[in-house]
Amino acid sequence: MTTFERDIKTLDLPWPFTGREDELALVRGSVAGGRHGIVVTGPAGRGKTRLVTEAVRGTDCARVTGTPETRTLPFAPFAHLLPETVSLHEAVQLLSSVRLLFVDDAHLLDDASAALVHQLAVHGRTRLLVAATDGAQAPGAVSRLWTGELLPRLALEPLPRPETAQLLAAGAGGLEALTVNRLHRLCRGDLRLLRELVGAVRELGLLERVADSAEWEWRGPVPVTAAVRERTTHLVGRTGPGERETLERLAFGEPLPMHADSLDLDALEGLETDGLVHVGDDGTVRLAHPLHGPALRAAAGRLRARRLARTPAGCAAALDAETATLSRAIAGTDVRDVPAPVGEWLLDEGAGVPARHAAVRARFARLRGELREAVAWAREGLRATADDPACRLELALAAAQSGEPGPGAHHGEGPSGDRRLHAHPPGPVRSRLGAAATTFELAPAAGDRGTPRLAADPTPSGGAVDSREIAGGSAATWRAAARGDLGAALDTVTEEPYDAVRLGVPDRAVGRLTGVFAAHAEALARGDGPALDRTAHALEERGFLLFAAEAYAQAVRAHSDPGAARTSRTRAVALARRCQGARTPALSGLVLGELTARQRQIVTLAAAGLSNRQIAEQLTLSIRTVGNHLYSAYARLGASDRDALPCLVDLPEAQPA
């Protein structure tokens, strides 16, 4: 076991500003061209201050900040801009020469300062950037800035999962996909908490190196830090009749059925009214925030925790139900989000995930285009059952479609690997949970060629992968594609009709598919750009983001209208960026034709992983010139940063940027 060790002082360095391109442009635009400013609101820790700070970087901007300590002191936040004694009218006159003013934590302003900010907005000579926290009691003069339509309001949404992954990669190093998911789920957009949790996990030595990888993973309990306690004090202090008992039962066993004997319905009603529990459409009850459970469990005594804690064996039936639900979604060709909290709990707690469940989770993630998650789930299953054929296959497929055959090299690469993929397992694939040892039930019966083989069919021997030659062939197809050997990939594609469509030879699949997959094959065979766009949209609606990105990419080449081709390209790039480094033939070389020769040269080098400085040295250019060329290329390609470039450039041997 290798644990993460790094000088904790490095955490004091600011993390780079990541994501929020649209919001950044909106804030910058709000103080340009005669506009008067904007109010940015959101919960504490959402990133309001950092966003505005980034927007005004390099400008002559004055700044004031409200604080709890100065709420009763008139004009205290403006002390560095105003004389000690001043009236409101005088203050407005004195500040009229300030062209740009950032008012941070405006909800904490004293009444006089709030009135001053309001008057500055009314007069319009000073452009205002105002940040205020949602849910806090703000002075009326502050809230009237947006309710009175003096300034537009930007309600800052949580940072999406892909941008959270980028932020963690830039600020915390290489974390594997399931650890990123866990941090994103726990923090719910609170970036301050995100940083604090990462720091605590590092400091406690909870990060471990993933085998055969440069990534780190976190398994085990959530550290209940001072920051976590601060955010859950209101919950741990609940002492109403039945409330603490109900909260603790949920903390140790959520989700629970609403009518479970262990739950007090009267207490539940009160907790729901106060926003502390959530009742789902399926009648199950869970705590309203993922941090509530760890805080309550940490506050419980040892004996009580031992009595209430669930065990992996006790989760067998619930885990079986989750596996079946995911399997039905795959068989129904609809892989939109499906809640699966028991599997996630086993994973998070480091309790071990049965191979059968892990294989289904890996397949579900791969079909959604979440390729790094698919790799991580497959690895998790192989920890439980080192020779599980379904997990080996999923690992090989997800790794190959990421353009990185390395992670699957030990599980299906080369002739010996193919033999292992083709081999029958010695018997039923058993998991640690006895009830989870049933065979796969993920796809239509053998012989139904109407839908792509999204899963394995049940077989009498139990646990064997359906049609082993087909399963091995599919893995071989994508390994060849990952090497850039499209000819070899096409040689092995004959038994998998939808793979043929994805590789651009739809004539091998026409008449062998149904539904949206048949529509994809037929549209590609006709070279019908609009029909490919419609197919891509339908695939996206069903959750098949990688397939949708590929269909849009194929539409680019099919369109005769340059405007339609540009739109398809933009959509392909946007979806490909959500597919965690996908590198497939359909996405490779996504029309660099509109770029200048120099831009193509720089984009190709950036996609290969070179930094701006390295590109500048290689081409004898300035770093600024390289950056300008990349910025222009992003605009033409519909990409927002270099993370999308590997999807646009045909570099089968290159490492992702």
C-alpha cells in the first residue's frame, strides 16, 4: 500500500481558477460597454469571490468587504476610501471618481454602507460588482439592487462534475474518477469545503496509490473536520421527540423506506419541513445532505454505532436490487442517471464491491461515456474477484476507448489476454455477498440482434460472458482502434453491428439493429447529416453521451451546409468533453480544416500534451503568441480549453492533454 505524502503547506497555495467560462464572460461583460455591473449570489463557498476576483484581474478595481464585526459601524468597509466622518451624500460624491468597485459579502454590510452602495447604483457613475450569500439576512438596500432591477443578478450554480474534476486535477493532483465523484457529491458545489476535505484526506494519509496507475484513491470514512462540524451543527443539535433517533437510523442505514418500523413518522414530518430529510418519489427517505450522515455517525457513541451500523452482508438484498435496476436500464437502452446508493456506500467505506455489481456499474458508466469511472469500477470488481471475466472485459473496453490500452493490459491485451476473455470461468462468478452470485441479466435473449450487445446474456453455466468470441472480438476491435490500426479494428468488427456503425462502416450493420441504433446506421449509410443530428440528440436523451458525440462528429462530415456542420462540431466537442478522455475513430480528427496552418500545428502539439512553453520553444515563438493562437483555435473549434483537443486531433499514439 502506498499512501499519499506531500508537504501539507502546499495546500496553502491558491488553486487555479477552473471552469466558469460562461459566468466569467458574463461578469466581465457586465462592466463593459456602458453597463453598470452585476450582483453575484450563491451559497457560502460556491466561488462568488473567486469568480469576481478573476473577472477584475488586471483592472483598476477598488474593493470593500462586509464583515460580521463591522455590521454596526457606519461605513466601516469603506474606511480606506472615505474620511473618518462623512455623510451619505458626501460619500457618494467622493466615490464618484471610482470607476469600478467590488463589494464582497454585501449581505454583511452595515446599513449606511448598504445605502451608499445602493446610491452608487442609482447614480450609475461607478460600475459595481456585488457578491452576496444566499439565505443570509441582507440589508434591504442590498437586496433592492436586484429586486428593484438596478443591477442584473447572476445566481451561481454548483460547479458541474467535469469542472470539479478539472479543478481537483489542477489543485490536488491525479485523483481517480470515483474519488472525484465522491468529493463532488459530498461538497455539492461548496468549493471551500472541497479544498478542506482534500486537505484533511491528505493530512490523515487516506489517499492510496491505484495499482498500475499514477492516480490516487480515497476509500474509508469521511473525516469529520472542524469545517464539517460547522456545517452540521444545526443537525447534530436536534433534540425533538424522536428526531435524534430518526436521524441516527438514517445516518447508519439510508435510504430507508418511509414506513419502516424504525422511523418515527411525526419526527420525519418535522425534519422534512426543516429541510433535513428528503423523501423520494419511490417512498424512500434519506438525509438531505451527504455530509449529514458522517457527522451524525461520528457523534454517536460506540455501542450505539455498533447496534445501528449496517454490514456488507446485510446489504445483499438491497445491492441485488440495485444491480437488477441498472441491468434493466441497460437492457432497455436507457442509461440516464439511476440512483445506486448501496454500491456507492460499499465503495466509499472500502467494504469491497462484489465483482458482479462492479461489472454492471462499469458497463453502465462506459455506455454513458464515463470511461474513467468505468475503468475504476472494473478495477474495484477485480479486487473482489481477480479473474472475473466481465470486469476484465469492461476494463479492456473502457481503457481502449479512452485511447489508453495500458490500464487493461493485464486483463485482455495480446493473445494470452484474448484466451482469458474467451475462457469459461470455473463456475458461477461468486461475489462476497451470497445473494449477488446470480448470472448477468443485462440484454435481450441470445439471438436477438435488434439491439447492440450492451451486456451479457445469462447462460446455463452462470456468470459466463455471452458469446465469448464476440466479447473478445469487441475488446480486440477497440484495442486495435486505440493503436490507430483501423484496418485491424474493422477485421474484428463483423459480429458486433453497432461497433461497425461507430467505426464508420454502417453497411455491415444495416438490417441488424433496431430503434435509435438502426436509425444511426441508416443515417450514416445515406450520409444524411440532419438525420445523424436527430439520432445524436436521441442518443443523448437516453444517456449515451459518447455514442451521441460520435454521431454528431459523423454528421459534421455529412453536412453540405457549413453552418450545420459547425453546429454539429460544437455539439460533438461539448459531449466529447463530458466523456472523460474518450479517444475513438469517430471523434479523431474532428475537422481542423478551418484553422490556419500555424493554428493546426499548435493545436496538434497541445493535444499531444505539450505546454505552451514547450510549444513556444519547439516552434521558436513567444508563449503569448502560442496562447493567442490556441485561443483563436478554441473559438473556431467550439472548444473552451485544451482538455477538448485530444477529441479533435487524430493522435493515436499521443497521451491525453
